[in-house]
Amino acid sequence: MLDNTALAHRYPPRPAVSWRVYARLAKLDIYDYYLATPLLLAMVLPAQALSAEGAAVLLLFLLGGVAMFAGLCSFDDITGYRDGSDAANYGPDAPARRLARKPLIAGALGERQAQSFAWLAIAVQLACWSGAVLLAPARPGWTLLATAACAFAGFQYSWWLKLSYRGWQEFLLAFYGWVFVLVPYGLLTGRLDSFALVQGLVFGLGPLLFGVYSNVNDIAGDRAVGRRTVAVLASPAGNAAFVAALSLLEAALLTVPSLLGLAPWWFAVLMVPVIALRASQFTLGLVAGQILRARRLGIHTHRVCCALLVAACLLNGGAA
């Protein structure tokens, strides 16, 4: 019979993992989806006071969104660790990508720890979003369907069904953003105004328009594991055309609604800096070949866009 000392030598305890490691696993430094919350406040507050229930809805939806992406990113890292795509995309041959952002590859925590964290995050997400729906002043049917679809699509992004491996990645990157803006707006107001719809659609395109540049950088690793992104499936010219089309779609959403009376006439003028930055991003990434610099510019462009959307709401007195 082994004594406690012998057992300790045979099964040494795993060192405690710092919260910073879990923060990197959850990718908390990429907060761009969570900018939906200040945008929502600007969309709602100028036109109506926010009740205690309304404030709770916004807070719970934000916390649930953070938890959703913590689980999504954790499962994505586990899958990338298992199939080798993260080793290819974040290995020593890709020095521009910080290895610390992938704790499993870096050896900072084990796969079982990451999986336990992912399941806990998904449980928190479901609890928060259920609470948000129950407390909401209004519950239009489309908000319930969209919330359920987003919860499912977040959980399945790269786990089990692996939707992002099956050609859904680009759509989902935008869909999450659309849900994060439009669903809480619907829960708080019970409607979907045209200007609110325009802002929600623009917001969702932001993360997509830096995600597609990441996909260009990750072509080799994604192709090796069968992840079917547009960058993998299309030729370089075809992928460039796809990214250009997305950029033009965003530009159309920023200009055409003003012409149609769906947004104030000055909205298109206010958003000109976003269109200019997006053109610079395309030139930098897909003409000059500076893909990761273009991705970084895309992140900054989304943040500038969010600030201008907030300004637009304040100038307009809300999103109605």
C-alpha cells in the first residue's frame, strides 16, 4: 500500500491555472461583439427611460454573450488543438500570431480543463439569456427564434456539428453581431425600426470584415483539416472578389438607407470615414498582401464604426 508521499510523487498535482490563461482562452481581449451594449443604450435611451427590468435585460444579454464567446472560443481551441490546425496557424512559422493566445498549444492548461471551462461558459450563457427573455418587457416571436438559433450556432461553431467547418463560418460571424444588437432591441421595445435594422446589419458585418482576413492567413491550416471557408474554397481572385463584395455591401448599408428614407439624410455623410477605412483595409490586405495588418485595421474600423453609430443614435434621438 502506497503512503501519501508515494502517491504524491506518482500523481503530482496539476499547478493552478491563472485566471489570465482562461481569459486568453476566452479571447476576452477581442471585445468587438460586446460593443453592441453601448450601441443599444444609444439606440434606446434618448427615446425612452430604461426601467430596472430593461437594464437587467441588457446586462444579462451582455453577460450571456461574453459567456457564449468564452465557450465558443474554448471549444474552437480544443478542436484546433486536436486536428492540428492551430499548430499550423500559430506555430513557429507564423511569428506574427501570438502563441500565448492559444493556451492549449502553449501548454498553459490541459484539454480537460479547457473543456470544463467551455461547458461552464455555455451553462452561464443559457442561464443569462433565459433570464433576459423572462424579464424582457416584450417578447416578439422573432427575438425568441433568433436567440435560440444564436445559442445553438454559438455552441456548434466548431464542436460536434462544426458549423464553421461546413461552410457556415462567414455567415455566423455576421449573424452573431446581428443578434447581439437586434434581439435586445426587440426585447426592450417590442419592434424593429428601420434605422435600428440598418445599424444592426452594419454592426454584424464588422467582425466578419476582419474575420475574412484571418481566413486568408489561415488557408493552409484550414485546408489541411477540411475547414471550408471561402478563402479555402475560392481562388485568390475569387476570395478577393468576395471580400470586395462584403465591403461594398457595408458601404451600401451606410449610404442607400439615407436615400430611401430608412435613415436620416446625414447618416451617409457621417459614416464616410468607415467607407474610406474599409477601402484602405482592402488595399492593404488583398492588394499589398499585408493580411494581418489589414485584419488589425479591420478591428479598428469596426470600433470607429461603432462610435459613429452611437453618435448617429444620439443625434437622431434614438433608433426609432
